[in-house]
Amino acid sequence: MSRRLMLVHAHPDDETITTGGTMARYVAEGAEVVLVTCTLGEEGEIIPPELAGLGSWAADQLGGYRSGELSAALRELGVTEHRYLGGIGGWRDSGMAGTPAAEHPRAFAGGAFEDQVLQLQVLVDEVRPDVLVTYNSFGGYGHPDHVRAHEITMAVADSATRVFHIAAGGGAVLPPDAPVNEITTTIDIRPRLDAKIAALRAHATQVAVHPPEFALSNGVAQPIGEAEYFTLVRGPREGAETDLFGGLA
């Protein structure tokens, strides 16, 4: 059987925080793992004080810097197949709703939906993934770019045998009333945990790593878990409890 996995993420670091161990596992098992990143993450909040100037409106260098961080993280995970939706710099980090970044002409969340779907469909047709992974309809924690990544992925979902949503908060502390996905699939990442930790460290502008925990710019410690969790939303359920490809012939 073919084993091709495509993951659609909004910004650099999202892939490692929520699915890094899973990506590393399937690379190690010989599957073709392809990451699609929708923006460069230009609006991320920078943790190291010495790098704070990267994100100023005058410099606007954070996106390029984060692209380098992403390349380093993917090396740690063993992932060699990576695409930017619309090409590198094609879409820009929208920031949160109501911020000036949301009005940028290249803001991903406000961009032409049909164009973005077509761009993703081209990549899907190239890779022909058996499994697609992205966020739930809430975008994990409500970020507009995560929501749009969900929307365009679901628009091409018929191209894959199985589609999963990430059954977690997307690396953010969820408010008490946020929707939580049913967990249908648990991926044991213990054999690849060191790779995930190394990849988290590569995203130094966004992630502070102190195993067994990490923190984002809010400083709230979160566990680096030994498993990653998913919700099967399309495709056969049998065999998927512990393997994204389980039971597929």
C-alpha cells in the first residue's frame, strides 16, 4: 500500500507543537510525509529579547527568520518534503482578528478562498496523499489562519482516503468554553520524542523548551506529551485507533 501523509499547518512551529512526533514517526517508518505551511508566521510574538527587532513593522524580518527555524525543525524530524501554499511569501500571517495585520492585502485569513483552495488542490494532486491532517473548525484555538487552513483543507478532503483533525489546543491554552475534539486516534511518539524536543528548540523565537515542558510567549508551561491525538473525520475508522494508516489496504 502507499503511505503518503500530508499535513496542512498555518505557521512555522504549529507543525512541531501539535504533530511533530507523528511526522517523525512516519518518516522513520518509510512513509512519504509532506508538510504544507500557509504563511511565514510574520506576526508571531518573539520570546528572546535580543531578537525582538525582527518583528517590528520597520524591519518585518520575522517571517524569513521563522522560515529558517522551520527548515531546522524539519531536519530534526527527518521531513524533507515541504511546500508553502502559494509559494514562499505567497500568504502572510493574518494575526488575530481585529489587528492591523488582518487588513494586510496578503493576509491569509482574508485572502481569496477559491485561489487558496486551488493552490492546495495542486499540491494534493501532486502528492496524492492517503491521509490529510489539519485543524478542527475552531482552528484548535481560534486563530483565523488556523480556521482558514481547516477550511481549505476540507475543501479538498475528497482527494484523500482519510482526513484527521488535530484533537488538541494547537499549542495554546484553551479557554474553558472552547470545543474539544473527540479523540479517535492516539499516536505513540515516545520513540521520536527526542526529535520532537529538538525540533521545538529550533523554533526559538516562539517556543521556550524546558523538558518535560515547553511554553509559548505567554509563559504558561505545557507538557511535551508522549502521544499526539487526532480525530478521524473522514474515511474508514477500523484500524485507525493507533495508526493514521491503520487498516488501509
